[in-house]
Amino acid sequence: MISLNEKILIKLEEMDKYLTELETMLPEEEKEYLQDLTLRRACEKTIELAIESVIDMISIIVAQQKLGLPQSEDDLIKIISDKKIISHDLSNKIKQMKGFRNILVHKYGHIDDKLVYKYLKEEWDDFLVFEKEIKKYIHGKH
């Protein structure tokens, strides 16, 4: 049977793979991003998958550690924040990630490609902070 640590490390590798893929495909210039529909859709799907990896890891921790019965993804995030597995600041960032993912998946209204590009260029640190906090948890706290 795969341990919690192994499951999380597999998901972290998956998240890192998506972020690396995104980094290689995301152009330096917004203009290039805006002119290429295929590239935009590829970037949107890849960031969606990276965010899904984060939510999956949170779900695995809550289930494996028997931390409660969440009714929603927001409940999952709240639980691991309340249990001090991740910081309160990071939990807010993850809620924002989830909201961004929902906009991409459900296409609420029209997607503003300029805002998507800005998010893709500026929100890398949230994933790095998540990885750092989760590694700290799996290597020492349980």
C-alpha cells in the first residue's frame, strides 16, 4: 500500500510537471499569447491540471489523516488550514486558485485572456509556497 508521503510526493511531481510544461509554452510577450488560440487553450488546461493537483493533495491529506468529512473543496482547504498543515495566507491563495480554475472550467461569462496571461505570469509563487508547506508537513508533522 502506498503511504501518505508517497501519494503526496507523486502528486507534487505531477504538479511540478504541469508547471514546467506551462513554463515552456507560455510566451514572454502577452501579444504572442493573445494571438494564438491553441496556445491559450493549452496554457489554460495546463494550469487547470496544476490546480487540480493541489486540490487532490489536500483531499488525500484530509482523507488519509481522517480530518473530517468535507462537503466541498472549500471545506477541504479550511480543514487543512485549521489543522495548521498550511498557513492561513496560503489557504486564501488556494481558494483564489480554485476560483480561477472554476472560471476556466465553467467559462463563467467571457474569459479575459489578458487577465489569464497576467495570472499565469505572476502566480507561480503560490505553487512553490504550497509545495514547501506540504513537504514540511509530510517530512515532520505526522
